[in-house]
Amino acid sequence: MSIYEPVIGLEVHLQTKTKSKMFCGCSSNYFGSEPNTRTCPVCLGLPGALPVPNEKAIEHTLKLALALNCSINKKSKFDRKNYFFHDLPKGYQISQYDLPIGYDGWVEIEVRDDSKRIRIKRVHQEEDTAKTINEGENLLIDFNKSGVPLTEIVTKTDFESIEEVIKFAKRMRQIVRYLDVSDADMEKGQMRFELNMSLRKQGEKQLPSYKVEVKNIGSISVLEKVIIREVERQTKILDEGEIPDQETRGLKDMTGETVSQRVKEDSDDYRYFPEPDIPPLEFSDNYISEIRKTIPELPHEKKMRFEEEYGLDGGMAEVLISTKDFADWYEMASEGKKKEQAIDIASWIIGDLKKLMTAKKVSLKKLKIKPVHISKISEMVSSGIISGTTGKQILEESFDTGKDPEIIVKERNLGQIGDKEEIEEVASRIIEKNPKVVSDYKNKNENALKYLVGQVMRETKGRANPKLTEEILKSILE
């Protein structure tokens, strides 16, 4: 049996955030609507209906192309991509061919503590197709989705592992959300993948003589399953001395299994020609510059800065930059803090705060607790005003009520006990109640002292200073 490696290219189809469709005034907010209620002669492809481009959609695509480090075609145009399928009312799709808005870009991903650039071949604007629904022997078509603005990002075959594909897919979803050009809600079909994949023997450099395309993958986890299944399927064919068919395949189910749909088309099969009803696009240097100014700090750059500025490790930084809002929330909590304190604040947010958010099903936007509250809890614990256990209690109360942690400490008298005599009195009682543990301590049992400290903390309801408690216990015992 030969050992093969995958040759993978990815197409990302992204529905961008606009109020209306790409070439007409119908609402693009079609999800959940009754079938065929968001339509007009343009998106139904009726004779004589003329398309008018959506300026906001084009702006989103240009912004994304710039964020992906693409060169920009200052003179671009729309083309007709001709093919006949149930979901295409006109018999062609308005897309872009030889002059896409963006080309020759790249995205940085981190794989196994190293960085790698995945090259972007093109970023272009097009319209979405209708939705087909199979009901027994009947094929139903819903044209609400037809004509929704779609941005397509096409990569080069730079992926060398499944891990790299998944890292790229997740980073792309982050980027478009940071840019606010799309919500990229995959359950609503706002972000989909098409996989172009073949296998070659390990060590070979030449591209294989075939390519299999898998369309409409609507989940990153399913994308991973598809790649695994395709590696297995294509390996079996190659090991039998055959060459896999160059074809388009569709998902059979969520396990990643695919079925053949049709022979894979090449660009010549689509008979591209310029769209005669839409004038060419022209972007001035000033317009491109103004769009570039709207691009925020993107996930990779933000992660690098968090590691440098706040001293975070890569794992902590990756969690905090998961969304722009979450990263901003952390920065508000850590504003003006030294690295040691910023790291501690990050630990509180990533650990205890996220656990509460998950357990109580509260989103970031609905949090009552404020960034400054986390900062105060961190400071009070690190300075010894309260214990870590008390800090967790205060965090939960502030989470539920939005009350300032300092006020909670004052109202409930939760400040840490630092009075030596008060702790000595409690420690003496604990020692007297636990003669066996004392004996274990004297026999060098390390856990004995921890147990006694825990009992003092329990009796003082977490208010005793742990370090001082340990010192006093040792002093009494010795």
C-alpha cells in the first residue's frame, strides 16, 4: 500500500451583511421566511429584468480582500458563469472571472507553535443561488436565497494537513467577524466551504492529474470529516491502480460521506463572458485608501500584540481573541496594568468568568459584571485583601447582580483576616480537634498541613490569610 498526502484547495463562500440582495431591492434577510416571499423579477431571472449592483456588498468584498493582503484590480468587472441547474433561475450566475476584486493575498495561521501563510488566489463578488429541497420524488425550489450577495475566497493548494485546513477555516471565520462584513453563522448558511482535493504519493511535487470537488459543506467539523473520508476513498481507488474520477460530489450526511453529483467542470465549460448589463467597476486610490482605514486590528496581529504587551502565552491569547468583543473586554479590564496583573486578569476571565457564562448561558453582551470588576477582584486577591476562594464567591455575586466587588466585600465583611492572634485562636482549636492529622504531620505527611490550613479556611469562611495561616500552624506544631 502506498502512502499518500492530500493536495487541498479551499473555496469559502460568504454571505455578506447587507439589507438588500446583490442586484435587486429584495431583503437579504431571508432566513426563516416563508418560501418564495423575498423575490422579484430580478432575482427570479425573469426576461427583461436588469441587475443593479449593491454598493455595500462590493465595499465588503473590497474590505475583505484588503484584510487578506490581496492586490486590488482597480478596474474590475462582472461576468456571466453559464451552467444549467435547478437553483439557477437565469441559466447563468453573475460572478467574476478574469478580473476579480482581489488577487494574490495570504492569511497567517499558527500550527504547532509555528506560523504559515496560506496563499489566497482570488477574492471575488457574486450572487448566491436558490435553495433546493428534496421531498420524496419532488424537487422544490425556494428563491428567497437567490441573489443574496456572496463573496468567494479561493485559496491555492498550500495545505499540507487537515489541521492546517481547520486552522485556516476558523481564522477566516474570525477575520470576517472582526471586519463585520458577515456574521458567518454557519447554521444559517452564511459561511460555506467547497473542498478541492486530490492525493499524490508522499514526496512527489507534481500536481495530480485529477481533482475532486465537494460542495456546500456548512460546518467546520463536517469539513474535517469530509477530508478524512475523501482520503480513505481516494486512497482505496489509487491502491487498486485506478485514478479517481474528476467530479463534483455532494454531502450524503453529516458523517462526511459524499456521493457523486456530476462530472467536474473546468472554467471553459462555464463559457464565461462579460456581463453586458453591468458597467465595469473602477476603484480609485482614494477610495481604496478610505476602505483600508476601516480595517481593525485582525486576530493574528492582536494575538501577537497580546503576547508581547501583556505577557500572555499563546493559548491564553488565542482564547481571548476568539471574538473582537471578547478581546476588547479583556483590554478594558487590563488597561494600565503591569504584565503580572494582566496575566492574572486573563486567568480570571478565561477560567472562572467563562465557566459562569457557560453554566448560566449568558453572552458577553448581556453580562452585568464589568471589566473593571474583574480587575478589582484580581487586585484584592493578589494584595491579600481577600482570599482566592472569596474572590470566586464575589465574582459570582458580581456576575449575577453587577454590583461592585469592593462594595460586596465591605457590605458582607469579607476582607481577609490578617490578625495573627485571631488566626492563632482558630488554628489552636483545629489542631486540638485533629490529633491524627497532627500525628501524620509529625510523620512527614505533606498533605497533613494542607488539610489543617483548609480547616482553618473553612472555619473562617475563607477569610483567613492562607500564607499567614500556614506559618502560624507550623509555629504551633513545632
